[in-house]
Amino acid sequence: MVLSAMAEGRCQRGACAAAADGFTLLELTVALALLMLISGLAAASFSPWLLFQQRIDTDARLVTLQAALLDYLDRDPQTVLGDADHAVLPVANREVANGSRLTDTALRASLAGALRQPDRALNDGFNQPWLVFVSRGLVRADSAGPVHYRVVALVSAGANGLIDAGTSFDIDTGVLTLAGDDRGALVDGYPAAQQRLVQVGARAERLAQALQTWFQLRWQGDADRDASIDYFAAPCAGDVLALAWDGGADALPNGCGQPIDARQLAARLALVPADLLDGIGGYLRVDNSSAATRNPDHVDPAQRLPPYSVVIEGDIPGGERVQRAVMGTF
């Protein structure tokens, strides 16, 4: 009875109602304060780790996009150098101007397609669009000839989302300078362009040697060999000087005043089309009958006499050409 009365007295003062309904306001306030303190401590320790992960992701995306851009610069040099006087990177029917942020939806779609990358690759690890710097068309002298190329730079503004004042790019040299927490990478098109020039030169030289050998073998294999016959080609139809050209059944085609696609000669010269590629996606050309060569049909009588010649040419990026001349020897 005494305990019951005491309990009843406490309930009358409101304590029992509070216990039945849940925590008191004081208890909730203390719990909330502790939760906020713990959350703050957790966030403080989590923030550096998140920043570290974002930087790692940015660097990884840089490597991937750098390789994709290098492939594009090498794969489509004619498009890349299509507007060499301006600091732009042509992409399909659009262009990335120097200093552009990749925010335009249509441009992103075109660039992602050209680079064969998903759209998300055009953002850095902080989920911000890359800033792209582009040089003008650059030219560097090389032992194999002039090398035409561009330099592209990718830059992330970092955690603060702002390009620092010291970050810059020289469109005339392709030099990138980074400052603050900006991160970036250069995509230099020179090595691929230089290698392409060397390859085209080597292919032209190989074709030249094959034509030189062909001429000599045709001369040596002709029982009625004659130093006045041009063994670089058969005569054109109706040629009044037909006897001055190679009359054999498997003679090389005659361009009849125009260069011919070198693939027409491939089988006879024991070459394959891959041996005859130029530097922009086409094939080497062989001129065995125009005014640029010595041949029996030349308009200048002095150029109708042996030694006869052939000119091989192939296009390379930047509007340049690789050329080789071959003289028929007896």
C-alpha cells in the first residue's frame, strides 16, 4: 500500500507519463549533440580520404583520355590538321577551341564518339568537365622531312573547381604550365606524326626499289632488249610510239599522262596493299608517263631519251608529300 501510494504520487507529478511516452527533452538534446559531434569527427576524417580518391580517379581518367586522344591524333590526321592556322581541334562537324570546357552536350557527344570513350570520361574525378587546350598546327623539321602535328592538353580544376591563375598553355609551342591544385596532361601528336612520315618514306623507298628491280629484270629478260624501250609501263592504247614501251604480256599499267594508284602494280611487284599506304589513309601513286618523268611520249624531245624514269609520291599530314625518283638502268 505504501509503495502504491508513492508510485501514484510520482505519476501525479508527470514522471510516469514521460517514462511511458519515450525519452525526455533533455535526453534527446544530449543524444543529438553527441550524434552531431560524432558525425563531425567522422566527416573530418572522411574528407581527406575522399579528396585523395578523387585525385586518384582524376589521374586514372587522364591516362585513359590521353591514350584515346593520342589514338585520335594518329588515326585521323587530316581532320586534326584541317584548320592548322587556328588553335582548334576539329571533331566531325564540330571543333574544340583552345581553352574550352567540355560542357556542350552536342560537342561532348561528338568528341566521345571520336575518342571511342563514354561520356563520363569527359569529366574528371571531381565530376567536373575537363578544360581542353589546343595548339595551332605545329611544324618541326626532321631528317625525313617536315612533321606537322598538334598538341592537346587536358586540365582538371581540382577540388576547388577553379583554374588557378598560374595555369597556362602556349598555343604556338604546346607548352603547358600547371599551378595550384590543377592537374593535367599533354597529348603530343609529334611522335606519331614523325613515325608516320618515316613509315611513308620507307614504303616509297621499298616501292622504288621494286620498280628499279622490275626495270632491270624486264631488260635482261627481253631477247630483243633495246635501250630505247621504257620498261616501266606498257604503251597506251593507240600510242604511235607503242614500240618504245614494254610490249610484254604482263607489263606494268601506263598512266597515260596521269599518276596511277600503286595498288595497280602491287601483284606484279610482289607487294601487298599495306606496303603501299600513304600517310593520310590513301595509297602511294606512281607517275610513269607525265611531263614530270623521262618517257617516250614526253612533249620535250630531249626528255624522250633514256634513261627513263618514274616518280613515286605519297601524301602525309599537313599537305606535304613524300617523293622518290627511280631511273631505269641497263
